[in-house]
Amino acid sequence: MKPDRRQAARNRLYQPASVVFNGRQSMFGCSVRNQSETGALLRMTDWITLPATFEIETAGDTESRRVRQCWRRGDDVGVAFLSAQECRPAAPLDLAAFRARRAGRSGV
């Protein structure tokens, strides 16, 4: 028997939800099978390749939650909820700095 590595106890439930990614252009059905303060277990209705991070919209909620995929076994996907700090967009990169870094120069 494997040791339980969860950080918080999970509550069993069956709640219809949607996985949302690709700038809200891709939505796929799923169900939330259990959930805790730190993460959840999703059961996908179709087998699709998921990005490392995406959003979950549950039925009846007005806001989605950003999550990180931790593991996957067939149709089951374990996710961790991201904090508000982890959800902030990255600072824009200066184009000149990007080109200098790509060319192998620094300080330009």
C-alpha cells in the first residue's frame, strides 16, 4: 500500500465541471471526484492531452480556478490549486533584451 502524500484531507463528491485552456478557446467536460483545500481529482469525459496549467469551471460557480496538473492515470487527473501569486502573468520582456539574450549577448 502506498503512503498518502496529500497535504490536506479530501472530500468525496461528484460535481460536473469543465477544463478550460487555450485562451478559453478549448473546453472539455469532466467531473470533480474529490477535493481539498490544496487540490482535486478530475475524471475526464474524453481522453485529451492537457497543458501543464489550466482552469476548472464547476457547475454553479461564477469564477474558474487555475490549477497545475500533478499526475495522470488514464481518465483521472490529479491537480493542485494555484495561489494568486502563481496565477499572476509574467512581466513583459523587453524586446531588445530578448533579442540580446537570444543572440548570446548580455547587458545590451
